[in-house]
Amino acid sequence: MPVIPALRQPTRTFALAAAAVPLALAVVVDDVRVRRQLRTARRDPLTGLPGRGVLMDRIARLAAGDREQLHVLVADADGLKAVNDTLGHAAGDVLIAAIGRRLDAWAQARGGVAARFGGDEFGVAVLLSPADTVREVRALREELAQPVDHDGYGVLSPAVSIGVARAGMLPAGANASRILRGADMAMYRVKTGSESCGYIATLKDAYAPAVQGRRPGRNGTHLPIT
């Protein structure tokens, strides 16, 4: 009886499949590498923090769950311009980097996320017990104010104004931008001295009029839309 060639086919199929495994693995490894590069590219090079988009996404996802515990913070450094003008921008960068690292550690310890908006402004989304919020925020301010050593300039002293908005104080339909606006207005009230640290945004703060999408009085709101 003649030998049927088809009997050799499984060996060839196995060989082809085995050859395809390294190729598939290479594709997966390359995909992981590209994703890692994209994550790195989206992070602020000075602080290592993600940007506003990541924070907004986290706020939106957390708001779909426990709104009573979801708190959004906006933190803005005080006196940074004076540091830049007297000691130089390198010293200012040291302060910004230190504030970013401390905010990141504080947020991560509570399962949250910190982001840098730009300049000396940061945002945080975190779950906190409403009963502990004021104490937590005031302790955070003290932590951020700890001295920072800077070679050639001695010790720098950060100062940060922090505003807070609780998602549960807003209507269920309030989106991430509305919650963030409340925190931004609360920060502005603290920064200008009309409220003390630990102030929680009200509905009026969250629904304050915007100029070109920004809080009235923010840098750039006087410029025409281009």
C-alpha cells in the first residue's frame, strides 16, 4: 500500500505553530513597551505626575460610586513668583517638584491620584471620610509646608493654598468639571484669605460663572478668545 503524504501534515502544522509563538510574544512585548512609553510621555517631566486628563477620568469614575467620600482638591503654591524672581527658576522648580512628590505620596496612601495642571497648580482626587476631611486637609497643608533643601540656596519653605469640593454636596448629575470648579473656587477663597484652610466648596462655588472656561480672576481670563 502506498504511503499517504498527508500523514506528515501534523508535524508541519506543529512546526508552523511553534514558529508563530515567538512572533506573537514579540508583538505583545512591543505593545507593552509602546504603552509604557505613552504613559511616560503623558507624565509631567518635573514632578512625574500625570496631567489634567488623567485626573478628570479618575474623578468621573469615582463619582459613579461613593460620591459622599469623593473629594477633589486643588492646590496652588503661594509666593512662587517671588522665589523665581529672587532665587531663580531652578529654585522654583525644586519647590514645585517637592510639592508634587508630597501630594503624590499623600494621594496614593489614600488610594487616590494627584496631577499637575501646569505652573504651580495641582489637583487631587481621593476618597475621604467627610468627618475627617478638614483634619486631613489641614494636616496635608502642614506636610506640604515642610522645608525643602536646595543646594546653593539653603532651605526653601513651601506654602500652598488648598481648596476642597465634595462630590456628594453637588447634584448627582454634576460632572467632573463641575466638581473641579468647586475645588478651584474653594482654593481661590483660601488663597485670598476670605476662607481658612479646610474650606469645603458650596453649590455657589461649583456653579460660579466661568470666563473662557476658567475661574474669574485666573490668569488669562482677560485675554480675547483666539
